[in-house]
Amino acid sequence: MKISRAEVEHVARLARLALQPEELDAMTGQMDAILGYVDKLNELDTEGIEPTAHAVPMENAFREDAVKPSIGVERAQQNAPETDGSCFKVPKVIE
Amino acid sequence: MDSRYEVVIGLEVHVQLTTKTKIFCGCSKDFGQEPNSQTCPVCLGLPGALPVLNKQVVEYAIKTGLATNHQIAPRSIFARKNYFYPDLPKGYQISQFELPICEHGWLNIETEELGKKKVGITRIHMEEDAGKLIHSDGNSSAVDLNRACTPLLEVVSEPDMRSADEAIAYLKQLHQIVMYLGVCDGNLEEGSFRCDANVSVRLWGQKELGTRAELKNLNSFRFIKQAIEYEVERQIDVIDDGGKVVQETRLFDADAGTTRSMRGKEEAHDYRYFPDPDLVPLVVDHAWVERVRAELPELPEAKLQRYQDELGLTEYDAGVISSERAVAEYFEALVGLHNNAKICANWVMGELSRALNENDIAIADCPVTPDLLAGILNRIADNTISGKIAKKVFEEIWQSGKTADQVIEEKGLKQVTDTGAIEAILDEIIAANQSQFEELKGGKEKLMGFFVGQVMKASKGKANPGMVNQLMQKKLKG
């Protein structure tokens, strides 16, 4: 097994997904299959190859520090389920 | 402090940068605007929007890194730090994890109790800030994303500090440097310079670190000190009662002066970092680093030393003047125009600071420029006016912007150095105060001050006090 049911449960919780027990079983099976498939990459000999985070041979994409117009409160909130006119409203967060 | 235990403190400081725009988009980052008015698809985390790195942020990161003795990484990458919170629209914060831009730095600090020492800085990395959550009484919280995507440098120290005072010394030093560099406005209350403190205790001689608590919500130097001191006592009490310190985040409560546990965040530390595929690697070559190094201003620590070595200031005076860049620059301009550095320092720390404070004016906007102040000091030096009259002249210049020479001329403030004129005044005063004069002659030396004072008063402060003294001595002998 590449991944345990407990790990899937933990990752689901991190992702804020409430999975039913049968969903959890199904996910564990699927994720195990995916990880097993990806594990094939380990068969490659990568000796002497620099690790890389990106596949594109590109670096240093910058913008200058110049202000561009923002889109405005109304457009920023047009998809929001709930607002108070200026802020997004979300279920109460208690610290 | 309990002498059985050693205190261990490491600090994480978030430095908000003074760029015009956010780190990954062109939205303005002005403080105090209407909520959500400074947002765009990138900082709102809308699907498909792509971040592009603000070059100025990199420039500031290199600057700060060099000023705090870091190595600048030739290649660094950005990572996603994943967690869910309503102030984080994308569900991840773009930060740096492996390969941060600066590593292996240090700062020198000094405290009364523990003396001088070097505090290691593990790393400095660039990241975006989250938005702001406003908690209200009802069933909802409000989210303002103006601050989302604001550029931050996170400066992570080694666990090298051994007291709250050392922590404060380190923070003040770092604060001074970022202000000198102009990369941060340094405002603790507004959150431009935020500190989290990792605090633990261990028995003396113990090698392993004790379990630490992370203290948050520390928005003034005083609170930071209070919070650390409270936390140290609390941890010692827990251990003495046979308990174990729990690794957790604790919020400082400024009203109670205590820290309290922020429960329910124990899972939050599983951030699942991975390289952000939306941002290409950052490559900083030698030439870039050297160009920034050449542009660094002289830093407070170097000024402190130079003011003592080259200008003969005391350590205290040098410390006060070098603590703020604008003050140091004013002082240096003044010293260029008037050669007595000690007098320059006295005026900058005395009369000038007083007037600036009273009028709530920044030194950069001071109506009495170094040029005008040097004019006053030069007239004191050549005995045209006394130090006391000089303060009057200073006030006049503050109001009118005229030169010292103009004010002295217009107001007739030129010091009387004519021996005859002073002697005439003195004779009158002796005549009017004959009995005191006899007592003075008889050895009651305290009365000397009385006579000098009377002459100064009669001359409206214009008599040269040194000359009055000399003449008085002559009268006593004669």
C-alpha cells in the first residue's frame, strides 16, 4: 500500500472534505493506484541530474513596481454569496 | 527570574515592505482605503489569474539581507503554503520554503545584563500577506482583502536570545536597520513590523531545547517584553507543578498582561509546501548583489562607531543621533557646516528635538535647516551671541525662516563685548546692592551668581557672561 486509510482521512481533513466511510475506502483505493502508477518514475536512473521545481527553462519574470487600477469593490464582490457592501461576509471565525 | 532555568527565545519578524504595489499584482497597497477597493483577480485568488513578481520586492529583500550579513542565494524559488482560512483567498499563501533568498545572517546586540553578543538569523524569505478579518458580534465575520498579497519579508532568527531584554535589543536593531534602508515604515501598531516570539525554558546545562510556545499579537516593544516575561514564568510554573509545556500558539492579552492558548490550531502546521508552478525561479547574479551592496547606506552600527572615533562624541550621544537615519543625516549636514561636533550633537538632541516634538514635525521637514542652525552655532562660536540668546534666535528662525545674522541684526541681539559698557552696568548694580557686594567680598561666594545674573538681566542677556565674570573678579580684588 502506498497510502493508508488514515493518511487519506488526514489529507481530507486538511482539505476540509467530509468524506463518508465508503468514500474514504474508495479514495484510498484510487489514490493508492495513482501513487503506484507515479511510482514508476522511481525506476528511472536520475543519477547526476539536478533537481528542479519547474519544467520550463525560464527564470526571472518580473513586473515593475507601478500601480495598475484595481477592479473596484463592486466587481470584486460580484461572485460573493454574501457581502455587507464593502466586505465579504463569511461564517463567523472564532479564534 | 528563576535562576534554575535558562530562557531560550527565537523571533520571527514580518516586515511589510514600502513598495507602491503588492508583491504579485499591480494593486496599490496604501493603508486605510475602503475595504476591498484595492483588489484584482490575482489578489482575490480568482481562478486563472497568474502572479508576477514585483522586482522591487526582490531588490528590498537583497538590501535587507546584505544589511543583516546574509548570503544571497543565487537561485531561489517560491512555494505554496497550504491552509484554509477566510483571509486567504487562494487556500494557500505564496511564500518561500526550500531555497529562500537570504540565509545565514546575524546581528550584533547589546544589553545591560548580558553584554554584547551576536544573534544568528537563519533566513529571510519573501511572501505575501493575508487579508484582514474583522470579527463582529453577529453570526458572520467580514473579510477585507486590501492587505492580501502585500509584500512581506519574514526574518527568522536562531534561538539565540536568552532574555526578554535581548529579544527587544535584537528587534530594535532590526527595526532600526529596515527603517534606515527605507524598506519598511516601521509602524508596529499598524502591523508594518510584526513579531512572533518562540519561547521555551530549560534547566541550565541541558542541551536539548525545551518545548516552545509561539506568542502572537505582540504589537509594541513593551508588549513583546511583557509577553515573554509572563510566558517564561508560566512555563516554569507548569514544570514546577510536575506538568509539561505543550507546543502551541498563544495570544498575548494586552489588557491582562497574560498569554492564552489558541486552541484548535494543532493541525494547522501541516502546510504541505510545494514549489509554486505559477512562479519561475528567481536568479540573482553576483553583479546584482554587488550593485545593491554598493548602494547600501552607512548603517547605524557603523555610524555609532564613527561618531565616537572620528567626531569624539560620547557613546550615548552617538547612539541617540545614529538611531534614526533622518536625524543622523541632519547631524552630518550640520557637522559639515560647523566644526564643533559636540555642540552640533547637543543642539540636535536638545533644542532641535524639543522643538520638533513640541510641534510634532519630522526632522526632514524642520524649518530650521542644518544651514540655518549652523548660522546660529557659528555666531555662538565667534562670541556674537551667548548660548542663551542663541535659543531666542533659534525660536525666531523657526518662525520666520530668516538667517541667524538677519535675526541678530533686526532684534539687536548682538552680545555686548565692550568692556566699558559692561563695566558701567556692573557698577550700577554694585551700587544698588552694596551690602551683598560686601558679603561677597567677605567670602560668600554664592552671591557671585546673583551679580552675574543681574548684569545679564540688565543687558537683556546680551552681556558676554565670561566677560562679566572676569570684570567681577577684578572688582572684588580692586
